[in-house]
Amino acid sequence: MAVVRDKVTRLFVVAAIAEAISWAGLLAGMAVKYGPPGNELGVQIFGPLHGALFVIYGALVLAVARVRRWSLLAAVVALACAVPPFATIAFERWARRRGMLDTTEPVREPAPVG
């Protein structure tokens, strides 16, 4: 169970960072789309990418909240952080400082046989 918990936690961290990066790409694409050039390519690329990462982040919040036994409030805040740009990184750092994402568990030696 500890291995699954650590893998899900690491995936959550990667998703939080990727979701924030996709926000940056989407905002840049929107700036280009509504700026003087009027090119929609950035939005066409980063829109669906950000949407997919948004859903992945939400699913991983629910998974990590369950395996790490987060409070309901912590899970709701983590989900809400997917809406404002770059808030997923702020939440990830906040949760890490509070030990909610610790992946370092003591290695248990197998019991001697015999």
C-alpha cells in the first residue's frame, strides 16, 4: 500500500506542476489570440491540453486525499486550487510543508525466518 500511496502522491505533484504550466501556455495563447496578431493556434493547442490536465489533477486530488487521509476541507481546497492560474503549485507547496505529501517512509526489514 505504501508503494501505491507514494506513486499516487508523486503523480499528484507532477500533475499540479503540469496543470500550472498548461495555464501559462493557455494564458499566452489567449494573449496572442486577442492581441494584434489574432492567431488562435496557442489556444487550440493549450486549451484541450489544459482541460485534460485539469481533469487529471482533479482525479489525482481525490486519489491522494483518500490514500493520504486528507480532511474534506483539504481536498476541497485542493480541488478549488485548480481554478485560479498557478494555484495548484501553491497548494502543492503548502501541503508539502505540512507533511501531507511525505513519501519517505521507513523501510521495514523483513522478519527473520526460523
